[in-house]
Amino acid sequence: MKAQTTFTEEQNIRFKYKELRDKKIASIEWWDFIKNQNKEIIKKVISNSLDAEARIRKYLNSSLYLNKIKKYCNYHGYSDVEPYEVVKIITNKKVIIRKMDSELTQIPTSHIGGFAAHTNNYEQRWNITSNPNNENITITLTKNGWGKGQFRMDNEPIKFYDYNF
């Protein structure tokens, strides 16, 4: 015989609110659900959820997260981005990186305008691969970020060329 699980009113509201936030239910369904619920519990659940969301957003925008050492480190030179990989971690403020090779696999389309043409930069696709023959570079974390703010750690290598510059 299977044991029956019962949830508290707060847990039920939390589950339903999560469904609303995840767009699994429509707003009308949420309003129908909460009209017979305890308003104080609803306020508490929503307040706790928004507080948690704000804490996560604050952490993701903090230097603690942004400067965390990750697998890749991309060089941002104005509007262009070049992919690098982290080869070796020396300390939590010093790493050795190596440039990755990139090959354009999808050329972006251009249309007439401006001085010559406007290019849809977001159509470009790149094949990015590691190349152990490329030179290793040591960068440090300063108050401006990695490599004086020119490099940003990331979980993916990024290559972007601004054809409109």
C-alpha cells in the first residue's frame, strides 16, 4: 500500500507559484487558485521567492561570480570577441590561457545601407577548436577584472566579429 503525502497550504502555494513562474500554468489559473487561499501565506511565499531571486541576481552580477575561474576566458576587444581556454590555474588570481582556433562556418547576410552595407552579425557561426601549438599567456585578476578587464571568464568559448565596425 502506497503512503499518501500531504502538503501544507504554504507548500501548495509555493508549488503553484513555481508553476506560474515557469509558465506551466496561465495567470488566470493562478488567480483562480489563490482566491481561496490565505492571503498572508501568499504574501510570504511571493516575498520569499522575490528575495531569493534578488539574492541570486546580485550574486551573478558580483565580482565573486564574474571573476570566478572557468574553463574558458574570452578576450573582449571593443565589439570583437576572441576565444581563449584556461590551460593552467596558478593561483585564484593568476591563470595561463591559450588562444583557440576559430573557423567561420556560417557567413552572415548583408543588405544595402550605410556606407556600403549592413551585416546581420548575429547570423555568424564559428567552429572553435583547441590548438596546443598556440602561445600560452599569463593573465592576472586586477581590480578591473581579468587581464585589466579585457578578459572575461565563461563556460563557453565565444568568437564574435563585428562586420559593421
